Amino acid sequence: MYNDLDKYVNFAKNFLNKSDKILKKNFNAQLDINYKKDESPVTKIDKKVEKLFRKAVKAKFPKHKVFGEEYQNDKSKSEYLWIIDPIDGTKSFIHGNYNFGTLLCLSHYGKPIIGFISCPLLKKRWMGIKDKGTFINNKRIKKKISKLNLKNTVISSSAFTAFKKNIKENKLFYKLSEKIKYYIFGGDCVQYGLLASGSISMVVENNLKPWDYMALVNIIEESGGIITDWKGKDLDIYSDGNVVASISKKSHREFLKLQN
């Protein structure tokens, strides 16, 4: 269906092998930290990894475009668009927490076809390929069919602040608290890999950017889960950043109804 899909997968794997080494080498190192306008931290390693990726894509696939966290630019309607977050979980990376990784996606006319979560310190790499499955460390994850309801759901989120954008989302947090089993916090990209593996039943976050969520789509869907925005719409680079991922369609529908 997509030309040279294996070539793109191998290209991504080879790059992630290199980026994993860079992240491991600089983990817990003394790094200069700068802060963006939204007060999120960024290091020279974030920028280094993204620059290397842009250079690699330009050399191998000159017609492909790249959209990344640190240098952004090409959010275009090109046939093939690579989307990268060089370090998802920069705060964890800075402070010695293993829960960080590189997120990488390839989209075809806006639809994600390949997604990676690569977590070098955890020695885990999740890969989702459209219509071919989800894999962890190259071993295919068996698709799961869950009928879990919201009452028995454990919800993961990166932080409580995921619900603090406005009053409506604060109300949703408390409304959810009365409907679910309990919350767990922390994990960034790792929590989505754990959901694909069946360890977590739902992830709810808001205000994400395309480089935060596009790589997750194939990983979640090809493992049998569902991932949408809070209105139930499929995710694309123009989504509003409110994301819910679930192992159960039933609990997913119940979550969506809570906002009415």
C-alpha cells in the first residue's frame, strides 16, 4: 500500500539506534538547560538529536519533510512527513528518571503509518506499523480485546497539570475521579507503550503537540487499543492536543460521554 515501507522502517530503526546511544551517553550528565516560552526545559541533546535526524532524512529521502519539537517548520501537506520529539520527557532525562524516550512517526498524506517509542534506559522500543501490528523489541504484541468499563479503569497521565488548562478540564478531572478505580501519574511516552503492552488501561492528557501524539497512533491501534481526541475524532497534526487512549472501546465511550 505504501511504497518502500520496509525501507522507511529500517531507516527509522537505524536512526533510533544512534539516538539511543546519544541519550544514554548524556543521561545524568551536567547539561546546560534553557527554557522555552512555555517554561518547558530544553537541552543541547534535544537539539542535537533532531538536527541529526533532519540531516539523515535530507540525505536519504530528500522529498520527505520533517516536523519536530525543536525546529518545527514543515507542517505541510507533503506526501511523506516525519514527526519527531527527540526527547519526550526532557524533565525526566534531566533529573535521572528513566521514563523518557524518542518519539518518531512517518505519516502519508497526513495519516500516520509508522510510529516508534524508543526508551534506551528502559531497554524498550515499541513500534507500530499500519496494518502490520505493534511490536516491543521486535516481538509482536498480540492484539487485545477488552470490555473493561470505566469503573474498573486505572487512568495514567503525565501529571495532574494535564487537567489544569481551564476550569472545564479541572471539573473533568474530579468527575473522572468518581468514576474510575484510581489515577497514576508520570511516565510521559512510556505510559502509552505500557498501554499497548496491556499494563495500563487508559491514558488521558491535554495540550499535547503533534510530536507528542502522532507516533502513538499506530502503536495503540495496532495493539487493539483506541486513541482519539476528547471528542472521539481521529488524531492528525491539526488536532487540539486533548488525547485519550484506551485498551477498551467501552471505557473509551464512557469517557467521551462524561464531557457532555
